[in-house]
Amino acid sequence: MAERTFLNPSQAKEIEEQLFSTLRQQAGRSVPMPMPRSDFWTKVGQLLDTIEMEIHEVYKTVGPSLKMQTMQKRQANIRRTASELARKRMVAMLQHSASMALRTEGLQGQDLAAMDWSRHDPAEREFYANATEQLNKFKQAVNWNAMQRGVAAEGGLGESKMAAGTTQLDSFVPESGGLTGQGPPTIALEDDSEPLPESETDEEDLLAKAEEFPELAGAQPVSEESPVNDAEVGETHAAAMELAPSKKKEEMDFEAWAAVEAESQPEVVVVEEEILEPVQGELLRIRVIQSLEEPIITIDGEITLGAGDVLFLDEMTANYLVDSGVAEIATL
């Protein structure tokens, strides 16, 4: 946000008088009247900021009073005057811009005088340039030259098309409005880009064909694969005779089977049970004999210890608590 600038009493009185006098001059005029200074609207804003600060100071020191009401009425009067002046000047500038852009060719000396922007506010000049640009677009959209000069002269008087990327001279002028103050004229640019060819194929049909199964669509017949026989006709495999059915009844020798199973059965070795010591990572049962205010962190998360609690903790945490005197081993 820009820093506010305030006016002293003499400057505030001067700007206020210029505001009312400019409104009296602009009333009833169809052309914008010259401003008393180029930064007129900036000074009007500073005047209103100054009055606003004075009202706040009076409210803080004195409170609601007759002086404060008088200052508020003055502020409202200045705001109403500034709004009315801005409305009249914007209408006058639009009328002047439209008259300059849509005027017909007449006798010499009947043309409107160009705006002297050294005696107007820069913000008003920017507004005027934007209005002129929109009017030129309107003229081009409705073919204004053909309407005014006739259809027969349209071919000879038509605007020549410039190459794409053409830069006008007004683009190099930093001031708004360009060289003439009315903005750059509207030009027609050549369009060398060829239109894109319309595709006759539908993308949805292509996607549907790509996703469907060829067997279901009928594009590729389903081929029934016949089982492949590794053994050719006339050849006999080594296991053929064993797998072939035998007409002779097979005799079972149960005694031979029992002897073979007895020899292949492994010997059972009896191992004496040893007392296994707890390995690393085994849970120990402890009893808490001293409460702790803060929770401790274990592999399963945070837990709170209270006297008399019986917990199953990992070996490292349990031994740490036992060594520190907080808990004792509680065997079953």
C-alpha cells in the first residue's frame, strides 16, 4: 500500500477551491475543460485523506462534537463534488473521443481541436486512449469505412493487411496515447496459419477397437490346438511297457516291504531338555515399585508407570528399570 501524503491547511484550502471552480467550469460543457494542474486527482485524494485524519484526531481528543460534525459535512461535500466532476469529465471525454473517431469528412475548420494533454490529468489521458481503442475496434467490426464511403469504394479503400508481428510506432512511445494522443490505429494482420484438417475418424471408435479382444470381435478366429505327441508312431517309449495294462495278476510281497521300511526308518535320538535362558528381544515380567510422572518410550510406544503395575516389557527396557530401582523382576 502506498504511503499517504497529507496537505497543510493552506494547500488543502487551495485544492478545495480548485475543485469547486473546475466543477462550475465543466457544468454545461460537452468538451473536457483544462485542469488547474496535471496532478489534480492525486491532490483531491490527498485532500480527503487530510480531512479524514483531522476527523480522527478530533474524535480522539474531544470526542463527538459540533466541530467534528462540521468537518464530516465538509468531507461529504468534497466527495460529492469530486464524484460529480469525474462523471461530467468522463462523459465529455467519451463524447470528444467518439466525435473524433466517427466524424465525417467536412469543410476545413470544422474539425474538433485535439486534446492538450499537458493541461489534463495522466489518468484521464489513459482513459481517453482506451476509449479511442474501443471505438476503433467497433469501426472495424461494423465495417465503418464501407458504410461511410460506399460499397463501390470498399475494394480500393480497404485497409491493407500487415504481416504477423508488425509493431506500430506508438508502441515505442512511453506516454499513453502514443504519438497523436489517440492511441495506435487498428490494423489488420495477415493470418498465414493453415486451418487444421478435420479428422474423419472418430477417436472413440479407435479406442474401442484397440481395447477389444480380437477373438470376441471376430477379427481373428480361435484356433484349437491339438495335443502334441512327443512319441512318433512306430516308436516305443521305455515306460510304455510298465504303463500298459497287464493281463497277469500282480502278486504283492508284504514281507519285503516291511523289511525295507524298517531299514529306512531313522533312529530317534533323545535330547535332554536344557534350561533355556531368555534371549535378546524376549519379554520379561516386572512389577513397578516406584511411580514415574513422565512416560517412558518402549518399542511398542509410550507407557506410564505407576506403583504396583505389572508389565511385560522387552529385556533391555526391563533390565534398565530394574537397575534404576524403579521396578523388580516378577516371576510367575
